[in-house]
Amino acid sequence: MVPFVTPPEPTDAERARTILAAADSLTLSVKRGDLRYECVALHTVDAASRLLLLDPADPCLTAALAAASGSGLAAYAEFTDIAPIAVHDRVRARLALSGRLTPAGPDTLVLRPARAALSVDDTVRTLDAATLGAATPDPLAAHEAELLGHLDTGHADILVQLAELVRQGDLSGIDRIRPLRLDRQGLVLRLEGDGGAIDDVRLGFLTEAQGPYDVGLRIQELLDPATARH
């Protein structure tokens, strides 16, 4: 077995940028008038991490934007990172962007983030706009749900072997092993035990995955160290 070491993690900015790239919905709050919108499949993110949103065509928002100065309205966008696998407590992280909302052409609004707050395991990490804008999404983000689903439904034996790496072969008290999160640097497993006990453990890849096509090899390198030498 490969000796278990502290696995690498994406930076906070990389994780936040990945959530932006993968999310299909957000909640937009505008301070003036306490306006709030649930936006599903209505946004994209550009290279500078600005949110481009289809204008919800709400007369209250239109009036507020018209009355605002050139700097726009103070606004707040909230994203929830939800595990694609049906596990207990599927929320993996929350991301909030605060900035200014302005029109950006016909039927389009833009939110320029001034700062971001990433919440993971009840810990909040604050990022400035420059740090967020310089980060790039994980290359597996668009394929993570498919890859985790494949592991979950077709490779229970591999999940057991991976969990044994972390637990030094001792899986006593563990009833279920589910894949929770995947990125270029590693894989997070959820170990569910007696009485609903949950333990999330991370395994770092020996070599970073460059895309979805080589995730299988990265996992095989963990299970069979000889693979990594060929």
C-alpha cells in the first residue's frame, strides 16, 4: 500500500472559482428594496470571475438600476456546492460574492465581485477580487458528477480499497463508502458508520489529473504504486 500522507488540496480561490464554473443556480440579493431572485441557468462567469446574468425583467429592479449612480447597486450572489451523489448532508461548501450590479447591454446584468466568502465545514475564508480572478476552475469540474456517479455505481470494490489506504486496512464500524468530491489533486470519500457517524477523508493523487480521461489511471496509481513507475 502507498503510505498515507497529508494530501494536497485546491486553494480556497481555486475551489471558489470551481464552484462558480460548475454551479447552475444562484440566489441574487440586491440591497436597495431588499430584492431577491432565484436564478437557475441564467448566468455565466467570465475570465475575470464576473457574473453575467440575464436580466430578470423585474420592474422594481429596473427602476432601482435606473435610479442608481454609475457604479450600480450593491448586490450579493450566493452559491451552494451540492454533492452530485445522494449522501447525508450534501452541501459541500457555500460561496458568496459581494459587489456592484450594473447593466451590461440588452437583457444582461453584470456583477463585479469586490470580495468573496467561501464557507467550508463552518469555516469562512475571505478572498479579494484579484485573488478570485486569478484562479482557474478545476479541469474536472464539468465532469465531476459523471465520474463520481461511475465510481459510486460501478466500483464499490475500488472505493473499499481506497478507504483502506486511509484507514490502514481497518474499516471496522464503516457501513458505507461513497465518493463525495473529485478534483485534479485527489478524491474525497465519505465513510458512513454506526449510528450515522460520518467521516470525510481525502486521498491525494500521486500525479495531478489533467482531465477526465486519466482519472482512472490516477486512482490506479494509488492502489498499485508500480503503475506510477511506467
